[in-house]
Amino acid sequence: MDNIEAYLDANRLRNQDDLFELLRMASVSTDSQYQADVQRAGQWVADQFRSLGFMTEIVETKGHPIVYAETPPVQGAPIVLVYGHYDVQPPDPLDEWVTPPFEPTIRDGNVYARGATDDKGQMLTHIKSAQAWMETEGSLPLQIKYVIEGEEECGSSNLDPFLQQYEDRLEADIAVISDTSQFAKGQPAITYGLKGIVYFELYLEGPKQDLHSGTFGGAVSNPVNALTQMLGKLVDKNGRIQIPGFYEDVVELEQREREQFAALPFSEDEFKSKLGIEDVHGEQGYTTLERRWARPTCDLNGIWGGYQGEGAKTVLPARAGAKFSCRLVPNQDPDKVRDSIQKMLEELLPPGLKMEVIHHHGAPGVVVSLDSPYMSAAAEAIGKGFGTKPVFIREGGSIPVVTAFRELLGIDTLLLGWGLDDDNTHGPNEKFSLDDYYRGTKASAHLWQEISKIIRG
Ligand code: BES
Ligand code: MN
Ligand code: MN
């Protein structure tokens, strides 16, 4: 591994330049205005694989293409399936970026750009590590299959059909995803649990146009009043979700896990000051890490309706809308939760209003086994790449493909996050530490070595 480490050292700047090239492509998957850049980013990823001589396919879908690549099989060694995404979230609010989102800029050892950590930078570490092997050893010690999609940030609706179609070719022993975070700066982590999600859009419509709130108020249902009343019933002031049956399938945290969370070096004061809040708030009886990692939640993601301009306007708005989502923990069934929310909304709807409910992508939560040779291999590799042994954490975000890999391919996933919680993913000024990009690539190169020692079975 000395050769490979030396290679990564010598090629540090070249690997950064390559990342910057990818970051300059505005591959916003949810907005058709960026279509050409999404295509270019997919092509760019495919070209990386092709330049290494890997069998590469750009798989067209109903949406954005999936890039699939395979390295040659290695007799007796496990097969690893790497998943990542080359698409990114929209960059807005644009005016809050210190430097433009698609002009990668280095400040304080971080690269600032949309997608820097989610997921271009993290994903690329697993390509650059393979490149290091190819260009020093001439081959990899195991077979890697890459699935790099372009629709993760808009619901991955074409991923399941692809996985089904490619099921046989995707045969693997373990999946690897780097699309999460370390526990803290200098403290790498392996994530063994993710939350699931259900996502709603809700529209209410009242009178056929805006009305005078004096002339008609109190006699006609106001869509904004109704919307806030209905949504206000989702969570009580103690952070308990009020959706009927919501907690039925929630598995309580075990004492042992609570102790493990509590033993992590988490400072609530630091957490508060980083977020600019006076106090934390959430479900009574749980710590901040428990709430974030292992308790279900419900959040409004956006709400609109009525007059937003300057000054007062006495109006009874004709319509209102909102987006909201619940994060689920393992064993909660997204379909069941969705149905019970639908029913609750129907019961709460006041007379005289029309309601439309749109259900978006849902996904269950997952926990993966800590007790596997692959976990040990990953811990070993991270220790070598970062110089510090990882801790084991859970995460409040969702990566639905982890469940798909388990259900369809029967394999677990190693969630090896190189990011940090304050990387501003999905917000303005997203960043990724260039040291972590380098260390992540090194850990990835070691991972291929460590996993190759495992006897398949
Ligand atoms: N990389 C994230 C998942 C993630 C979020 C990991 C937070 C660690 C911390 C991924 O790109 C993402 O944004 N997932 C969505 C999934 C959803 C749209 C189904 C999420 O969690 O909101
Ligand atoms: Mn991501
Ligand atoms: Mn994301």
C-alpha cells in the first residue's frame, strides 16, 4: 500500500482539479433548465471510468442516465457495489453564497460549491482510489461495480427499475456508499442507521378568488387558517407526533445504544452555537443525538398562501399550500404512515374547502449489522486513511437505495461518510474539506485491500 499512498500524495492536486471540473457542471436534477449540465456530468463520470479501461455504460432512463461501470472480476475475492450520485440540489438561495455555487473556490482548506460533499466529492473518492490502484498496481484486488445515478436529489424514481433490470449483473457481496458525514472534524465514523421518509404536498382551495376579509371573514373557510390549523395538529408542543398509530411500529432505543450515543463526544453548547439557536427542542425524554438519529420526526418544509407584500392587506386568500415530511425509523412502514396521514387530513379538513394531497417518494429507515467482516474491514481502512479509528453512529437523513440493495440484492451497505455535519448540504455555501477528500480517497484505496482479504461466503 506504500506505492498507492505515495501515488495519492503525488496526485493530490490533480485529483482536486478533477473534482473542480465536475463541480463546475450545474447538474441540478430536479430542474429541467439544467438538463444539459446533468447530461454533461454523467458523461464526465463515464469518461473517468473509460479512461481507466473499465467496462462502462451510460444507461438511459425515463429521466437522467445512470452510469454503470465494472472492473474485471477477481477470482475468490468479494465483489463490491459502489453507489453514488452525480446530481445535486438546486443552489438557491443564490444571494446567500459567498462565491457562486458552480465556481468551486477554496477557502480555509475547503472547496465551496454545490455538490462538493453531496455527493460529487465523496463519490469521486471511490473512483480516484481505483485509479490509484490501476496506475500503481495495474489492477484492483477485487471487483468493483459502480452505480452512479443522476436523480438522487429528485427521488430516484428510475433507480428501482434499473436495479431490477440489472439484478443479475449487480451481484455483489457488499455495497459501499459515501454520502454521509463523519461524527466531527477529526473523528471519522461509520453510519449504521438511516431514517426513512414520507413526503407530502398539500393544497387547499376556498373561494374562487381572494376576498375582503372584513366582508367575508368568519363566514367562509379561510384556506390559510385551515392549513395552519391542520398542520398544527401533526406535532404537539412536547415534540410528540399526533398522527394516529404513528408510534405503533417504532422500536424503542435499547439501553445499550443510548449509552453508546451518550458516550460520544457531543457538545450541545457547540451544536447550539454552530446553528445559531438559543436552545434545542424536540421530543421529551430523548437527547439531541437520540432525536436526530433514532426518533421519528415531522417537519414542514415550506408553506405559502395569502399576501406577502409590503404593508397590510386585509384579504381572505383563495388558496394555500404546504410541503411537509416525516422522517421514519426502522420498522415503521412508510405506506401505513402515509395512509394514516391522508385519513387524518381528510378528517381535519373544514367545510367549504377543496383539498389536494400529493404523495412523493417514501422510503423505510434501516439499520445495518455492525457484526460483519466487512464492517471490520471498513473500520480498519478508515483507521489507515484518516489516522483515527471510526466511531459508529446513526443519521437522520435518508438514502433509500440502501433498502433496495438489501431487498433486491440481499446485501448490506457500508455507509462511509467523509463529510461533516456543517458542510451546508442542500443549503447555501456547501463545502467539502480537501483534507477529507484526500483522506477519504486513501481510506477507499485501503478498503479495496482490506475487503479483498475476506473469504467470500
Ligand atoms: N446525502 C444525502 C443523505 C444524507 C442526508 C446523509 C443527511 C447524511 C446526512 C442524500 O443526498 C439526500 O439528500 N437524501 C434525501 C433523500 C430523500 C430525498 C428521499 C434526504 O435525506 O432528504
Ligand atoms: Mn447525497
Ligand atoms: Mn442530498
